[in-house]
Amino acid sequence: MEPIGQRCIDSVSDISSEIAKWSNPTLKIVKDAIVDAYLPEGMQPNSEITHCAVCEQNIDTLTHSVHHCRQCAKGVCDTCANFYLDYPKLGKQRVCSKYEFSFFLNVK
């Protein structure tokens, strides 16, 4: 069973994805505020993300998916966040390419 916190984040992401389809610049503020309200403490707020923390590609949070690396807590693009680590209490979590090989480390 998936942890409740992850289900909440996924639900908020689904809602914000639907809002993003409306493509109104004003909705970016609404979408970011919704996502920011449910981000775990320490994660970079969507409202502050303008580019990928790894490749520095510009990211428009209204029209592109932004992922939060569970290691560095920064916002990253789809390409750079296409890796996962299995955490004992959280299960499989998305990490950025900087942490792709972190399973060799003692991840807590």
C-alpha cells in the first residue's frame, strides 16, 4: 500500500495537471499555490522553480511537469528526474540524475 502522503501529493499533481491544460498565465499562480501547499517540508516550492536544478533547462510549471528530487529537494525536469530509489519507509521515490547511483550509498 502506498503511503498516504504520497497519495496526497499524487492527487494534488493530478489536479494541477488538469488546471495546467487551461493554459492561462494566471492559473500558474493558482497551480503553484496548490502544489506548494502540499509539498513536504524542505522541498523547493513550485513558485520558485524557473529551471531544472540539474540541466538548467527553463521550466514553465504551468505547461511542464516539475518533479522534486527526494534527495536534493530541488525541482527538476522529466528527463533529469527519471530515476528512482527505494526508501525503507517511503518506498520507491523519484530522484534526479545526480543521485542515480545513490543506491551504492547508505540511503536513510
